[in-house]
Amino acid sequence: MSAQETSRVLVALATRLAAADEGQSGALWRLTQESRQLDANLVRLPADASVPGHVEAELDVLLVVVDGAGHLDDGVSLQELEPGVVAWLPKAAPRGLRAGPRGLAYLTVHRRRPGLTIGGRTAVAEEGGEAACALDRVCPACGRMRAEARAPFCSWCGEEVGAA
């Protein structure tokens, strides 16, 4: 691509949701442009599924509900989620989601995670990859390192990875 990106439509969320197989869950779409400063994922939770409460220590996340309904658990109360609701999930704040009986589809947007570094050098070498002790933090769906070892979903691609 040229040095200057051009503005363009990337996805029609309703169309992407409609085209997904019934019962398909997890990340249905993700922002993939190389020069981006943001990450974004369209995620669908099946009926009555949940993202257990957790804390994202590094990033604020904007969550936009596009289909279905459910609840946001901020650690103190449950807040209603329905299409059109925009929620702010500040870094270091507890968060959990629970889909309603029709499921829940939402778009998350946050600052792109920088590559992990150690002493100014990237943690993943040109060859060899991550140290063996960190393999449990590698997402099986996208192959990237999860920042939070106990996070139930990959913060890069949105796929469920289970608690470590």
C-alpha cells in the first residue's frame, strides 16, 4: 500500500452477522490493516454464554452492541446491553459480559496493542518464537501472545481461549 492510506468502508456489520453460520460464535470479523493504530473485532456470543469477569490492565475498550441483548457486569451491578448501546470499559476496571436468550453481538474497538518488549527489544525473535514458559499465553486461533494470562478471550482476535 502507498505511504498514505485512503478512507474506505471495511465491513457492513449487519451483513457480516447475517452471513455467519447459525451458531457461529467468537470473532466474526477483525480489523487487519497493517498500518492501523486501532484494533476492532465483531464478536458474537451464543445464547446465555458469558465472558467471565476479568480486568484488562492495559487498554480502554469501547463496546458497541449491534445485535441481541445481554448484560455488562462491572463488578458492582449488571447493566443492560441492547442494539445501539455503547459502553466504555476503562483499563483496570472489572468487566464481564453475559448474552441473553438470543445471544449478543458486539463490536470492540481499542488502541492497537504494541508488540511485547523486553529491554527495548521485541520479545519474539526473528526465529525461535516465545520461550516455552509462555506458550500457554499464545492464542491458538491467531497465534499472538495474550497480555493477560487468565483472560478467557484473546484480546487480539476475540476468540475464546479459556482461563490459563
